[in-house]
Amino acid sequence: MKIVMAESTEHGSATQRFTTTGRTNGRTKRGIRTDKLRLFWRSSMSSWLSRLFGWVLGSSKQPRLVCERRIWSAGVEELRRRTLGGRRESGAFLLGRDEDGTKRILEFVFYDDIDPDALRSGIVHFAGARLSRLWAICRTRGFGVVADVHVHPGGYQQSPSDQADPVIPRAGHLAIILPHFASREAVPGSIGMYEYCGNGRWLTHTSLGRAFFTLH
Ligand SMILES: [Zn+2]
């Protein structure tokens, strides 16, 4: 198990990757236009497919993650408060239980309550040595870590370090990212939702929204 968790400041958006220069040298405008159309078609097709897939999943399957609205709202509010007005990132372990394949969030355990230095640098940097405190809380409550959540200054896409360093590097672990320092409404549909598959691979469930993560 990897017990050193680190974050970098890299939170590049997907669009930045397309703004390369010099690539279109020597190409016709028609060619560029065709590429753009193809790109547009591909992205609208994939978002349409995601929505359809989400609808089918939502109507036939139980959500993977659930939480009472009051627990979620209070936790998000506390994460927002701990950013000190958007001056640093914050995050929490999400503790709870597995209920027949659906993970239920019952408690937020904030990184800086376990490791007082976790947020000091402005980005989440958790000392693995402090994890014993987390396991003690889990034992006392009879809960497990069902997911983790952290805020980003900008969008909810995973950064390269989010992908490289899963908080719990176990297949099936869920990671949630709240955009804009959690300063806006942070509910399924407007937050990033990712599942670790092992071997450095992740699945993105963001577009499934409430079908994947239901507040009630
Ligand atoms: Zn991140």
C-alpha cells in the first residue's frame, strides 16, 4: 500500500493540451476545418453516449455511492471553510459502510485533522505516517474509507498527480474532486467522480451524475 500522498499544482485542463503551436504549418484551412468538425463530432457524440449510458445505468442500477444531503452539505461547507477563502486546497477521507455494493458516506475526516501540516503548502500533501490515526477512527466507528474528496482551484479534472497517487491505491476506490475551491454548488453533475482500477488506471464516472452518486 502506498502511504505517501502528494499533490502537485498541475491542474491542466484538457483544452490546454490542444493549444499547441506550429502543428498546423503547411496544412490547408479546409483540412483544419475538417479536423475541428471531426473533433466537435467526436466530443458531442461521446457526451451524448455518456448521457445515454448514464440514463440506462440510472434506470436499471443502484448508485455506487450515496450520502444524506445534510452530511454532504456540511462536509462540503467545511472543506470550503478550510480553503481559507480560496487560498489553499483542502480534502477529506470519506468514511462509511458498504451496503450491498453501494457505498454510503457517513463521515468526513479532514486531512488537516489527521495531519496538521497536510494543507500548509497550499496543496494537499499527506504524510503517510499519520494514517494510523485514520485507521483508529475507522476502528472506533466501525467504518471503512469508502472514498476521498479534495478541492481544486479550477476544474474538476484529475491532475497528473491525482492519477499517479491514489489516496487509497485499491481497485474500486472512489475519488471526488470539487471545482472552484468548493465555492459553488458541489453536487453530482458538477463535480469530478473517478474510480481507481489498479495499475495506474482510472475510470471517469463524472457524466453519470446522480445515477452514480445520489444525495437524499
Ligand atoms: Zn487534485
